[in-house]
Amino acid sequence: MSAPAWDPTWAGERASEAMRYLADNCPASAGAVELHPHQDEAHAAAMAEDRGRYLDALRAYVRAGQDIERRARRRAA
């Protein structure tokens, strides 16, 4: 069985969900340069039309944003 065809709408929805999650829950990560490698990887995966790699990159993006938020909260405490 082959993988489903790449769907840019699906990809955009997944990216929007990840960005919305960080905006709502991890405001300290807004504009953080530490997120750039994950954004670049998601973009590369999208260009390769690789769903698994794309989702992995978005998960790493969210985890990196959560880490930034945790560090910011520790510094503020």
C-alpha cells in the first residue's frame, strides 16, 4: 500500500496547529531562533512530500518551544 498523496492543505493545518499551540501555551518561544532548525526541517520535509518526516519536524518544533517556555519560567521563578 502506498502512502497518501501529499496534501498542502493538510500540511498547512498541521503547521497552524503547532504554531497556535505554541502561541497559546508557550509565549516565551515567540520568534525564538532555536525554533528555526525545526521550521527548516518541516519545510524540507514538505518539499520532499514526506508526511512522517514532516510530522516529526513539527513535533520537534513544539518540543523545542516547550523547552524554551520551561527555561523562561525557571528563570522567572
